[in-house]
Amino acid sequence: MTTNLKFKTLLRSAVFSTISAAMILSLGQLTQAADHAVHTIKYADVGNDMKDGDNISVVETKNVCSGDEIEIELKLGSDITWWKGAILFKKDKNNDYLSLVELQDDTKSKTARVSCDVFSSRHFVLSKAKAFGVHTNMYFIEDAPQKMTGGNRYTFTWTKD
């Protein structure tokens, strides 16, 4: 009888912990929505050992599209399968966004073009799936409109998450 009681207590504790973790995660998502991302970074900060442990390289290729467009390419490294995205948020609205590129599983590379006017009027954010697969806006690149210019491709390759 004591073993059954201990098991039931342990099971209740596990269920409560799981529910609590999901609630905290949801509250975290609501909080981050106001700022568009968990971390605000500079373009030069994209690289190895980022704030959430990610490694993301960025390569600029000049003159691949018209001067009034920017091309964004997102790639996943060979061992990366969880969802990743490149998102443009309207600066003054939390839920108004344009998903440029989304990748997951066997889809390892996608490219999108966006007008410079649209790009410069929005917040550029790199996102990824975290606990329980929740899509999380991780890195708002605050100086992207100044550093990422028309006519060029910017290839972001996610090699560690």
C-alpha cells in the first residue's frame, strides 16, 4: 500500500511539474512577443556561441538581385532538424509579421526576396523551436536595416542549436 501511495504522489508531482513548465513557457512567449525576440543583438554578433548556445554563420553575396530587394537564405547544418525561421515583425505590432523562410527536418535550405522598403520598416528576427517544439523568436538583429543592403544575398547557416 505504501508503494502505491508513493507512486501516486510521484505521478502527481510529475504531472504538476509538466503543467507548470508549460505555463511558464507560455508566459515567456507572451513576454517576448512585446519585444519580438528573447535577445536583441547586432549584425556583428551573429556567429559562434550566441546567447542561447547557437552557432549561426552569415555570408553576404553581392549583386545577386535588384538593388531595391534583399535576398535572405536560411540553411540548416547537417545535424540540425528542428524548426528554424527568418521573420519580419512590424515594428509597432506584436502579431503582425511576415515569415520569410521556415525550415525543418529534411528541408535544409530556402531563399526569399523582400523589398528594401519592407525590410527596413520591420524588425528582422531569427527564430527556432525550443522546448516542446514551441517556435521561439530568439534573435532580433537591431541594426539589420543598416547592415543588410539591397542587391545582396544574406545566407544564415544554423550549425548548432
